[in-house]
Amino acid sequence: MRRTVRGMPAVMVVALSAGLLTATAPTAHAAAGATLPFTSVEAESATTTGTKIGPDYTQGSLASEASGRQAVRLSAGQRVEFTVPRAANAVNLSYSVPDGQSGSLDVYVNGTKIAKTLPVTSKYSYIDTSWIPGAKTHHFFDDARLLLGQDVQQGDKVAFQATGTQVTVDVADFEQVGQAAGQPAGSVSVTSKGADPSGNGDSTQAFRDAIAAAQGGVVWIPPGDYKLTSSLSGVQNVTLQGAGSWYSVVHTSRFIDQSSSSGGVHIKDFAVMGEVTERVDSNPDNFVNGALGPNSSVSGMWIQHMKVGLWLMGNNDNLVVENSRILDTTADGLNLNGNAHGVRVRGNFLRNQGDDSLAMWSLNGADSNSSFENNTISQPNLANGIAIYGGTDIAVKNNLVSDTNALGSGIAISNQKFLDPFSPLAGTITVDGNTLVRAGAMNPNWNHPMGALRVDSYDSAINATVNITNTTITDSPYSAFEFVSGGGQGYPVRNVTVDGATVRNTGTVVVQAEAQGAATFRNVSATAVGVAGVYNCPYPASSGTFTLTDGGGNSGWSSTWSDCSTWPQPGQGNPDPDPGRNLAKGRPATATGSQDVYTPGKAVDGDANSYWESTNNAFPQSWTVDLGSSYAVRRLVLKLPPSSAWGARTQTITVLGSTDGSSYATVVGSAGYRFDPASGNTATVALPASTNLRYLRLSVSANTGWPAGQFSEVEAYLTS
């Protein structure tokens, strides 16, 4: 959606009551995320001689793609030392090296260097997708894994030291890898058909022969490395099984590519490592491309360096994808690309996708009665953690999504079709028990933020029933819940209920409403809200209104951002006030009147060249800002644009204050304040020591330079 936000007039309908009640505890539900065989430790929490970078949410910066938006940069000789959180004998490291470089990290256990090193490379990173609007070079991080060759215990130390190439370390996953599994009785080993476990020879035909020989049975992939030079097809009624994803490794960028299958395909317990170094959407560079057929399964897999993990088309009814890892794909992790029925995707870990980590896209037929449940998703760097594009009776339950980047929310429920024929959302869409951490991003195409959880009538109205329940949203850089018609056509979002949500430390607002329609909110509790509770500015302005209905039990987000001509800026969750911080910057502002585009928010946008101007020739006029909490304000700095084109003038101003927004008292009586470009066009107002206010009002009764009240910035400080 392309639009100029600053040109939107205010259109707001908010039905939330002024006195929101204390939140009721959400219904008990399963813990969010997958049960993982490893424990992750962030590099920024480890001991290091390197340099910590971040936090940073700026698209295109290295830290913005890191877990926690922070990492540690190591130059030659510098190290980062992790305290092991659990018994382990293996580690997987997320890292980045400069474009075009490769090298290795020395590894130390309790201060002793081990014989093995950890190779690092930029080969699979720095992806460019110029055909995607708003994309920049991205996909900076990669993963490398290592069996340590010894057991380490909780509290032991494992360190990584740069040897030459600069390496930025993000997170370490410590894991206790069990022994390799043995060959199942009656199975057909690929080595019996000539497969080379050294990884040197081409094992493609051996895999095909083993599959043909084992119809109805098991193909065994023993420990080793196996190179396939072309994809497998005709795979049906067979189990492909390895000795474990750390032991049996298949090297190919196209594992299974087939348009149909009679089904009964079960793939488990090995790794498939690709060699995909760029994103070419016309290439089937996927672990699975097409159909496994009905009643199939994928479990215990490690899938890395593909374009897409599973791009599923055709008949995949009742497919189960579970307990697998999908890492470092240049596009989606998994996409149900239409006509998927009864599919369950659960208990998986996904990191560093170059598009949606998990998606359902109802192209050529509706996905239906399918679910994404208990998955852990980290760092999708060009789209959403979970995206539902159309479909009927879909469930998104108990997932943990963190650190989304450009063009993406943590969860998107959308009628964006991309292509036809498309099946819009229908039936009941259940979004329950999900946790979103640092989710949401600035959209460079819209030049405005995307919320942690987005409901988007992009190409058509949302008429399905959308139930969003038991949600936790923490540290969103922008908003928690967004309702938008992303195609810019103003299609309505209807039939949405948000029931049981905990929102903590959201950067701007709890609800970002930009579409016509309605939603009911119950038991939504918010703390440390950055700017205001609600931004309600449907686009286009003529499309209608968005009504928020208070269903009871809401707390902490009753205020409304009142100036639709400006975007609220992240307030970093209302930290304890810095004495030097301007308390008014970015806060909601209103006025008795405004002239043309010179709206109240221009006086708190941090830009001294923009300004509020009241209705002309209609003194007195007042301007009011909500500071969000009551403060002992001691000093005001009032500004006009510094340009010499603004002649000197005196404005007669009365300062008033309120703690509740309804009853105002005079703080400083009417007085003339001189604004002169020769001295910066500023005036300072000292407030009495007894002042305590949340709502600051300036009443202007005269102006010798223009028949209106005028301020380019109003700044409020705790210091005198």
C-alpha cells in the first residue's frame, strides 16, 4: 500500500469507555512455542572481549536481524565466552561475517582449546531481492553446528575466538545429542544400493533404487554424508529414516520435487543441507516442492540453506510436520500453497527465514481445517513470522514468534491474494495462546509501522469470524494490534474479537486501526505503553470508521492519539523519566482549532520547522498535550520556526494544567512571551515548584505577528 500518511484528516470513532476496568486473567492455556532439544544463550549476555552491537530496529542494520536485536562483534583475537546452561555435547552458533568473507572460530572448553574449529562463511548470506518492493540487502546471519567431542555440564564455559575474519556472534544453542540410532529391521539401506557415505560420490540413483525397493517399508539412511545431484520424485508409500539429524546428512538443494503422490510418505530423523546462495523464485530449490500426498509426515528433520523448507501444493491432506528445524532459508520456511486440508504443523523451530517463516496461502483452492501450533520462530528478516493468506477454519495456536524485521508482523491474518484464483478468509479463524516478542516492523513501502499482530483486509473485506485470544505481546517496537486494509482500498475488517491479552512495553500504541470496521476487546491489559492506547485513523479517510467496542476487563490503554496527520513515534515504553527528556515529544496533542495542515501534533513532532497554527482571527485559542502520566513539570520551552522569515512577535499565553483531562487550573497567569529569530525564536516559561500535571494546556489570547496561536515545538522538562 502506497500512501502519504501526513495528508490524512482525523476520522475517529472509539467506543472504549473512559474508565477501563482491571483486566481479568486470561483462560489457562498451553505454553507458547515448541519443546526444544536445546537451550539458547544470547551472545550479549555472555562474557566478551568484543564489542556489543545494538539494540537497533533499523532495516538493513546487522543488529536489527539479530535475536534480541543485539549481538557481539569479534575482531581477530577477541572472544565471547558462554556459560553452558545445561548438559551438552554439541552447539549450533548463529553468526555473521562481512560479505564475501569466510574463516573459522577457535573453540575453547573451560579455557582449553579443542582440536575442532567452527567454519564460518558469508556464502549463504547477503540476499538481494530487488523485485520485492521495500526490500534491502538482508539475511545477514547464518548457522554453523559442531559436535564438541566431549560432554560439558551446566556452568562450564565454552568460548569462541575470532582467528582473522571479523565475526559477529548472535546466539548459541547448546544441545545434548544422543547416540546415533540403529537400522530398523527389514529396512533397505541406501548404502546397499551404492550410496557413498563420504559425500564424495553421487548417491542420487542409490536413493532412488532404495525407495523403489522399499515400497511400503523403510529406506534407511545410515550415519554419513550423502550427495544428491538431482531431486527425487515418485516418492510414495515409503518411510525415509536416518540415524538422527546430527548423524545422517543429505546434501542437496532439491530433495523431493513432485506434483502428486498417493501419500503415505514419512520423512524423519536426518538433515538435508542445501547450497542455495540466492533467491530465485522460479527454481524449486526446496526440501519438498509439491506434494507428499495424503496422510504423510515430516519429523525430527534439520533443514538448512534451501530457498524454502516445504513448498506444498496439490494433495497434502492430513500432513503432519513436527519437531523439526528449518534454518537459513532465503524465502519461506513452510508454505501451504492452497488445497491443504487437515494439515498440522507443530513443535518446530524456525530461524532466519527470508520471507514468511510459516504461511498458508489459499491459491487455487482454500486451505482448510489446518493449524500452526506450538512452533518457535525467530528472526524472519523480510516478512511475517506466521502469515495466513485466506483459507477456511484455520488455527494459529500457542506459537512463540520473536524479532520480525522489515515488511512483517509476528502474526498476519490477511486477505492479501498476490495471485488469482484466491480463497479469502472464511469460517472461523482461531488465533489463541500466542506470544509475540519484539514483533512488528517499519514498512518502508507504507512508511509507517506494522503491528505485532496484524489483521489485514488487503484485497477484500474480512468477513470471517476472527477470534484472537490469550495473547502476550512484549516489547513490540511499534503497536501491538493492527487493523489495516493494506492495499489502500479501504476494505473493512469485521467480526474480530480480542479476548485476553497482556501487552507490555509497546513502542507506540496498543491498537493501530487504519481500516473501517469493528473489533471487540475484552480483558486486554497494557502496561508501559509508549505513546497512547489507540491510534484510530482509517485510510482512505472517506472509507468509514473503525469502532472499538469495550467488552469489559480492559486496563492501561484508554488514551487516544488524536492527530491523524502525524505518526506517533516509539516512546520506548514510558521508562522512568530522564530529567533531561522532553516529556511532550511525540505525545498526543489536541487544540480548539487548526488552520489548514498546521495541526496540533506538529508542535510535538521534534521538528522545529513544522508548526501548529490555530484557527485565525478567533482568539482565544488553546493547545493541549497529554504527557501520559502526572509529572512535576518545572520548565516549558516554546518555539517558533527558527527561520528569519518569521518576524519577531509577542504571544500572550496562559499556562493551565490538569491531572484528569477535565478539570484545569491556572499554573502561570496570562503574560506576554517574546519570540525573536535573532535569539532562536524561543521562549522559556518557569513553572511553580508545586506544579503537578498530566495535561498541559496553553491558552493564547493575542499574537502581535499573526492573528492566531502558533507553536512549532512545545517542550516540557522536569528540570528548572
